[in-house]
Amino acid sequence: MDIFATIFYAVVCAVLGIAAPRVSSFWMRIGMGALVGVVASNLLPVIKSLIGVG
């Protein structure tokens, strides 16, 4: 994995870590994590092409 992808997913996980404790339900946290993962994996190629990385 290239350094850009590593940094991108680290930022996404950090934001998710900040938001997750505010969600009280275990299943809501699982759903939120899955949704963020899907969105992040779909956004990464778009962001990389916009800034000319990769």
C-alpha cells in the first residue's frame, strides 16, 4: 500500500474513532464503521486522481 493510502485511511479511522464513542449502540457503531469504510474506499481513487497521485 502506498503512503498516500496509508495516510488517508489513518485520517478516516481517526475521525471514526472520535465519532464512535458518541454513538451508544454497538450495532450503530458497526454500521457506521462499515459505511465509512465503503465511502472511504470509493473516495480514495477519486481523490488520488484529482491531486495527481498514483
